[in-house]
Amino acid sequence: MAAAVSALAVVAGGLVSAAVIGVGPALADHCDPAQASQEQQGQRNRNNNRNQNQDQGQQQDQDQQGQDQNQQDQNQNQDQTGQTQGQNNNQDQNQQDQNNNQQNNNQQQNGQQQNNQQNGDQQQNADQQGQGGGRAVLDPAQNPDAQNSDAQNPDAQDPDPEQTAETFGRRNRPTRNPGQGNNGNNGNNGNNGNNGNGNASTTPSPTASEDHNECADLGPFVEDFVDIRRVAPRQLDARIGRGGSRGTFVSACGTNRNGHNNPDNFIVAPGVSNGAHHLHDYVGNLSTDGFSTDESLAAAGTTCRLGDKSTYFWPVLRDRKVDVNTEDADGNVGQVLRARSVTLQFRGNATSQVVAMPRFLRLITGDAKAATNGAGNARAAWSCTGFQNRISPDKYPLCPRGSQVVRILDFPSCWDGQNTDSANHRTHVVFPGQGGACPQGTKAVPALRMTLTYSVPQGPSFAVDAFPEQKHNPITDHADFANVMPDRLMQFVVSCINRGRRC
């Protein structure tokens, strides 16, 4: 009986544990950054439940042994009483029989009461131990404002899918070592892509637990995310002085609704297909790919207003909870998230007027390999709508519900006055100094700022496309621009900025 009760307790405890921690089948063949932390917490919960169930079974066995010992003592007392009464020959035999019968009845009633009391104590102990097992643990992927999960109740409805990470894996792909798979790219450059159009068909989901281990090298990791409310406020821009230029011009080019994507980069890897090893979103010039030239860009159409044929591009952001692009050799898996808004704003200089950009000027910002190169050229700036005074340079932001993820990509704006490109794509145009002034020998040109907003899955379950060895580190965010504005439009931009207008 003790073994049976113990077995039932173990089974019941396992069911409670499974309901509490949300154990389920593997649903996707990709990597959610939140999953590794949740799997570790789930294993700790399962170990605690097993220990509690073992303690409960041992306690029940001890209670049963105590009950059997009490019953044995009662039988011995009854035998001794009968012997004493049989030795009394002076009492009337009938009266003796009546006394014996009455005594036996009382003993049986007392024994039954003791058994009932012991059974009640045993059940109470089991109930108390059962309530202590399988305690729910907060999901590390939840929004900090979220209330306690209904998962604490095994009979509750399924958790919000936005707050529940799935189990998934990266199948049959070897671990990549740093430095692999960088065809035709300069280590100091700021741009890259993945293979094809990034929309591979959905594949069946694996069920083996080692699939998650196979994708553990992909990144990003839970420590690559931060609650935006824990980021200290800071000023992003230098204060504009008396001689500065305060105006702005916005080129409206859409959000890439036409699906212009490729993993090329004609600035840093010209003439190479998949030169970036991750997917780019493009707005503006409709022809941009790895083989673009000044002539091909000038002849193409555009998504921008006012005839702006410039090309603007950046690595895509992906929802890592969705089973898409799972066979990508560079590890850029998940569903591409199109930006909800794209603002392409040209701004002035804090200390001087600006001059026109030369046509076909090429610019890059950030470093796509900053995770291995170091932060010297990194320019990532992550935030949330409603919190844009809080900027994280090296972590993805976890935004409150109703707030969107923001990427801010500022370009250099101090031109050497001669070149439209340079060997490292950086020295011909550099960033202003800390006070906002351009270095001696350079001229301030309109400063491009890209501001992109996204609706992302709740928790640490999204990532920017990257080179495989960069592990989707948020510090690698970057973008590219080539000026193909007509000269007349560029003069209009300069006029708006220098006159303090908003155009």
C-alpha cells in the first residue's frame, strides 16, 4: 500500500510540474533567445518536484509503520486484560462475561478512533507536502509589468503565447567558428546579409532535445537584452550653438512594402552575390543589389518622393519565434519583421552651416563585426517609443506593452571635400567631435538619421541579422546610404537645414 501511494504521489507531482512550467512538444526549428534560460529554470523545477515527491513517499511509509505498531500494542493490551480477568475466580462468571464484553467493545471503539485520527494526520501531511511542490517560477521572457502567470494553477487556461517561449532547435548544422563564412567582406566594414530572399519554406519541427543544443551557438542570448526602464537617460545630440544649423529635411521613401531584399552590399562587397551574409531591407532606389553602379542607380526608379533616387538599406530584424528560413547557412533564422515606420531625416551641424553632399557619395554607419572587432566603430542605438531619451548602445530593448522597438542609425557628416568613397569606406566622411564640430579640414554635410520602429514579440525573442560569428549581438547594428538625389533636390535640402526650416 505504501509503495502504491508513493507511486501515485510521484505521478501526480509530475503532472503538476508539467502544467506549471509549460512543458510541451517542440514547435519550431529555430532559436528563441529566451528558451535557454527557461529550459534551465524548468530543469530546476523538475528536480525540486522529484525531491519533494520522494520526501512525501518516505513520510507516508513512516506513518503507515507507526499505525501498524499502534495496532500491535493494542492487541497486546487486550491479551493482558483477558488474562487478568480470567484469574479472578471470586467474581460471578456471568458478570465477568458482561464486563469482558463491555471492555472489548470499548477497546474496539478506542482503536477505531486512533486509526481514524492517524489516517487524518497522514492525509493532512500529504496535502501539505503536495501544496509545496511544483511552485511556479516567473518566465524570464515576461514583460516586467506582467502580472503573475495563470500557470500557477494547473487547471488554468494556456498562457499568453506572447509570454511563452517554445522549444525548438537548429537541425544538422555544425557550430561555426569565428572568422568563417565572410566571403568578400572587409572586417572593418559595416554591412552584410544572408542567403537568397530569406523566405525559406517552413520545415517539420524536431522533437529531440539536442536540437536546442545545436542552435545554442547562434545567439543572441538573454543577457543581450535589457528592460528599457533600466537604461539611464542620456542626451543623444550635441547642443546646437549660435552658428549651428537647426533645420531638417525628411525624405519619405516608405517601409519596403514592395519587399526589396537581398543579402548583397555593393558598397563594401561590390560585384558579389550574398556578399553581406545577412538580409537587407531597401527603400528608395529600386535596383540596388551587389552589382549596382552609379549609372545603374541613376537610371532606376525609386520609392521616395521628390525624385530622390538614393538607396537606403539596413539588416532586417527577425521574429525568432516563427519557423521560417530555418535552413539558412548563416544562421539568420525566423520571420522577417518589416519596420512599422521608417524616418529618413537629414539634419544640420551643431556649430556650422552645411554644404551639399556630392552625388553618389557612399556612407556606412556602425560595424557589422563589432562583436569581434570591438566597439571602436560601433554606432548601434536601441530604444523604445515613449522612452527615446533612453538609448542602449549594446543591448536589445525590452519595451513595455504598447511600446515599439526603435533603431536609431546616425551617419557620419564631416566630408573631406574631395572623395565619394575611401578604401575602408570611413575616412572620406567622419563623425563630428563630442561638441558637434567637424574636425579641421572637413566640411559639414547634411547628417542622415534613420529611425526605424518595430512591433516585436514580447520578451527576448527577436534579433537583427548578422554574420554568423557575431551571434546576432545588438552592437553589430549598422546601415548604408548612397546619395543619388538630383543636384537641385540636394540644394533644397541644404537650404531647409541652414534656414532652420522643417521640410
